[in-house]
Amino acid sequence: MKTLSKIDFQNIKSVGVRVDFNVPIDENFKITDDTRLLRAMDTIKFIKEKKCKILLISHFGRPKDNFEIKYSFQYLIEQFSKILNEKISLISFDDFSQNGLSHFNKSQENISLLDNIRFFKGEKLNDLNFSKSITDHLDLYINEAFSASHRSHASVNQMA
């Protein structure tokens, strides 16, 4: 297994990072424990220092169908940015469904977060084509979400 310190980042421009941002929240969508965010901080900073664009990928809760507003990162993105001390833009479910990662590729933003990966049917189906719709736009993919590694989901099995 390669570690980040062993990777030559010379020709790497974009990195996908599967993180575990499945944080506990209160009834007002306020994060009550930021431990999972802080665990990913060193990896994010390391990649940022290499001048790479970063696509963060995570699940949040257990949505039943596609998009469920209460499981969207749209209510948490500002808190994520504040806790991680990084500007993070959100790629919404609708935007990705309609445009894939075209906005990520064109964006001047350094760090983007794809809305809840469990909104996408291909995630739970462990679909290779869904995985490729993401990884084909990345130079490197890192699984930082050890706590989700037991899942047979595309962001864990197919992208790694």
C-alpha cells in the first residue's frame, strides 16, 4: 500500500479523497462533534500543498432514495469550511446529475465536496460505470475513510 509521502505528485493535478464526513448534528444542522472532519485535515492540507485540486467524497446518514434534503451537505458546507479552515465549494446532486464533474474541472476552487455520495444509485450498487464518472476526471484517488472501508459501495470498492 502506498502512502502519500511515497507518491510523486509532479504530474498530478486533481485528487479525489473519500473522507468520512458523516458527522453528528443537532436539530438545527449544527455539527456536534467535528472529530471526523479533523481526522481528514492533514491529508487535505498535504494535497493542497502539492497544488492539486481536491474533490472530497463522503456519505452522510442513510438516505432511502436519491436526494433527501435532510441528508444534503448544503446545510453543513459552511461549517466544514470553518472547521477545516478551508474554502470548500459544494457540487450539488442536481449539478453532478446533469453535468458530471465538468464544473469541478473548470472551477478555480481548490477544494470541492460532492454532495452526499449515497444520493447516487451507482454508489450503493457498487457500479463501475458510476465510479468511472468520477475517477475519469481525477489523477489520483485516496481512500481516507477507513471507517467506511467495509462497505461494498462504489466510492470504496471501485474507485480505489
